[in-house]
Amino acid sequence: MAQPKPDTIFAPWDDPTAKPLIQFKNVTKRFGDFTAIDNLTLDIYAQEFFALLGPSGCGKTTLMRMLGGFETPTEGHIFLDGVDIGPVPPNERPVNMMFQSYALFPHLTVWDNIAFGLKRSDMPKDEIGDRVEKMLKLTQLGKFAKRKPHQISGGQRQRVALARSLAKAPKLLLLDEPLGALDKKLRHETQFELMDIQETTGTTFVIVTHDQEEAMTVASRVAVMVDGTLSQVATPDQIYEAPNSTYVADFIGDVNLIEGVIEVPEKGAAKDAVSIRWSSTETPINATSDLGLAAAATVHFAIRPEKVSISTEKPEADNVMSGKILDIAYLGNISTYHVEVAPGLIIKAQATNVRRMSRRNLTWEDHVYLSWTDTAGVVLTS
Amino acid sequence: MRKFSWFNATSLTFGFAFLYLPMLILIIYSFNESRLVTVWAGFSTKWYGELFQNEAFLDAAWVTIKVAFWSSTLATILGTMAAYIMVRTGQFRGRGLFSGMIYAPLVMPEVITGLSLLLFFIAIGLDRGVITIVLAHTTFAMCYVSVVVTSRLVSFDQSLEEAALDLGCTPFDAFRSVTLPIIMPAVISGWLLAFTLSLDDLVIASFTSGPSSTTLPIKIFSAVRLGVTPEINALSTIMIGLVTIGVISASLVSRSMSIKARADERRAEQG
């Protein structure tokens, strides 16, 4: 798997001596008046499974196409293994790409599709067959070698595209929305297959996706992009637990955002403790932050619904709010309760459905208490 | 299905009669026993036999086929290149003018095309002969090929070419090993169309042919001025047959093969 193993933690981005495989240095890409990538600097390390995540039009595909050689930066440089690859055409880059449409050659069989790149490399002819067989085995396509792309299913086509792009053992594999065309169940299976293959081959993967769940599942690090810039580059858990902006917090998963003002700290309070006044009448929210926030600063308090507990009895906790259940979204394994704690402020709380429906006691219009610890949420300034 | 009324039947009969009755009469009389063209004297294929004895006609036929083959081949190469460039280069200043200039000869009166080519060949001092007819036919047939190939390339998934480049092809290799095989049906039907157009051209050929290079349409036209013979009827029947086969196979090739190729491509795209 792409996740770090317990004994050897894979985190070259934390190691100042590690040399990145790919370096974007102040890269800007303009199409006419439109700036697709705006002065972007980014390091990607060897053997990473790196996800570019963002809404459509954020520049993630342009960034990937620049790595593939299909676009050239307007300004700045891209280095691969220390070499500036700006002027290198796609056919001379040690980079392969798996296209969103798969781009399988319809006039060639599965076997010939996979062998296509090898035949154009300096690999001896007798080794090509072995390599293709190996790829067929890796992607479990052995039975379909003699078929044409239109004679196999969508999932199989996706694997042919993967096998074809991996056949030349590239230093870097680019995957453009590789699972976008698959149905949900197949997509989940394939995500794990991709991670297995990435680990087996040791290739560096860069994946473009708009599906945050997919990015979180497969990637060692995720870059959240917006309007041609990077909002945050971090591991999936950091992105989720410690987003650096309301944009990232809101883009990844579900979140409650409460706007408030920092209170003057009480004497003897812990250094990182902050209290946020979000309403003139209600008790302020107690939270922690190491940002060193000044009193009276406007902030957003972000907390994930699953970190908010819901109960009918008033609990003992750092933060307790009371309110009325407006809505219940039943998702089978969990339920999300929309609780109005103040006029106009609705907080979502999630609870695992450990009991069966008929045994649960919360329902619409019920008066409930919401609670969370002082470390459950994050304080965001932007 | 629509109801088959008397009105429809009559329209259809008159329409087809208008189009094909003259040719039908020509075909019938090519099997006439009599030397007199308009008097029926029983069935015979003897004029076909005599036709194949006529050296002048056979020479003209050979010139026509040579011209048609070379001009359609050249037109296919140039027309495909033009179509490829026009579809691939995207937007640039003067693009509309460029594509307009490729298609303009389609609507240019043949007399003008023929005359301007004649003047051009005289200006550069090229002796008129088979080569000049080939060049002239290439010029006008190329537009037709480019129209046919363009319509195919527009629906071609460009990421297939990018994938080929990505896998190590040079741009030319990508065109040769990926694009060309996929658009081949359109290229073949373009070639057949160009071949047919060259086969039946009279106006441009008569401007650009020399004394030693008479094509069949010119030969027939000049022979007819001395009087229609049953031999001409027989020859015309053969040409009608050839052109019909050419046009039908061009449309069949482009229809069936490109429908299949497109369906394959679509199925390959869907995941």
C-alpha cells in the first residue's frame, strides 16, 4: 500500500536531505488571458503516490499535462531528476501517462497496445514479449491479450491503459482521472489495485482527481488546488484533521464552520488555549491553536461532524451547546443530525448507528446536547 | 413506413426517368446489332468486340487509367495532409481564409480552372502531356479528398495521438502508426472519389492534354462530333459501369468501415 509501513515511515518530504524527483519552480502557465497555473512551486519525491485534487478548472490537469510534455510552462521551470524538462518533447521523457479516456488504440489488440511503447524503445525484440506477459499478469489481463479494446469491459480497458503506461517502466506515471469512468464499486476495488501496483513496481504516481475520497484513499500526499495555486500540500490525515484554510476544510469532507472573534485570554490560561466568541449571548467556544492569535481577530472555527457528540443528557465537556434536531440524514452505517443551536446556526453531528433503527431514541424536534473537546476542531484565519 | 400513394409513385418514376432514361437508352443501343444507332436490329455484343480491336480507344483508355491512378494517389496524399493540418493546428490568424482556399476549387467553374492551369503550364514551360493532366486532376480532386478526410478527423479522439507520443512515437510515427490506420476508410473513399472524378473529366483534361495524351472522355467527345457509332455506346456503357462501381464502392467503404471504426472508438472510450 501507499500508506507508510509502521517500521519505516515513508515521508521524504519531512527529510531536508531528500532530493525530490520532480520540482516545479515558480511555474506559470497562461492560455491567452487565462492564467491556468499561477507561480506554483512544488516538490514531489520518488515512490510517492501524489494526488492533485481540486474542482474542475483549478489547473490540475494542466499541471499534469506539463509533466507529460503536452504543455510547456509560460514561465518557470520543471525539473525531473534535476534535469529541466521544459524543452523535452513527450516521446523523449521518462514519463508515461494514463489518459482519462484511456486512449487505447482501437485498431490494435490488447497485446499490441501494451507492446506499443516497448516496440518504440531500444528494448530487444525477444524481451518485449516477456515484458508484455508480465504486464498482462500484473493487471490480470492474460485471457484478453488477443482481443480488441471494444471487445472488453470498461474495467478491463482501464487495466489495459494502466498496463500500457507501466510497460516502459517509467520514472513517473501520470494518471488523469483514471477511475472516473468506472462505477462506484469497481472504482473502490481498483483504487486498492492501483495502490498494490504502485507498491509492487515502486513507480512514482501522480494522479489527478476531483474525487476527494479517491485522493484520500490512494495518495501518500494530497495537493489541494484552487485557481491555479496550491492551497495545501500534506498527507491525507493532515489535510483532513488540520486544514490550513476554510477552503480546504470545506472541500475535503463535511465540516461545520463557525465564525467568531478571539477573546482576551484569561489569566493563567494555557499558552495555546483560545476562546472564540461567536454569539453575544452564548458561551464562547474553547479551542486550541498554535497560531498565536491576537485578541479581537476574526477567525473560523472548523469542526468535523463526527467529532461532535450528540446526547439527550447534558454531558461534561470543554464545549457544550444545546439545540433542537431539524433534520436527520440516515446513511445506513451513520446518521448525520442537523441541530439548530442558535437562530441561523446549524451544527452537524454524526453518530455511528450501533443500534438498529427502532432502538434509537433521537428524532426530529428533540432537544439535544452537542459536545466536543477543546482539541477536536481547528481555528482558521483564512 | 410512409404510405405509397399514386402521387409518390409518379414523382419517383418521373424523377428517375429524368435522371437515368438517357443512359438506359445508351446502354440498350450498345447491344444493338445494327450500325445505325437509332434503329434496333436485334441483340448483339459485337460492338464490344470491335471496341477492343480499336487501338485509338484502347490507348486513350490506358492514358485515362494512368492519369486517374496517379492523380488520385497524389490528391489523396496532399488532401489528407491538408485536412490533417487544418484540423490539428487549431485556431490561428487567417485560418478561415486558409480553409476557404482549400475548398474554393470545389465551386470554381472547370473552364476557369482548366484555362488557368493551361496558362500556368505554358508560363513554366511544361510540355502538355500525361504529367500536366495528372497535375491538373490532382489540383481539383485534392479538395474533395480533403473534405472527406476532414470530416473523419474532426471526430477523431486527439488523446490517441498524445498517447502515441507519450509512448515514444515521433509526431510522424504517431501519425503513421495510429492516426492513419484509424482514418484509413476515409482516405480510401477519398481516393476512390478522386479516381472517379478524374475518370470522367472532360473540360480540364481538354485544356491540359497534349497531342500524345488523349483521355477517353476527350476521345469520345471528338468521335461523337463525327457521328455517334455503336462503338461509342459500348464504350460509354463500360465507363458508366466503372464510374458506378467506383462511386458505390467509395460510399460503401466509407460508410461501413467508418461506422465500424467510430463505433469501436466510441466503445473503447466508454469505460
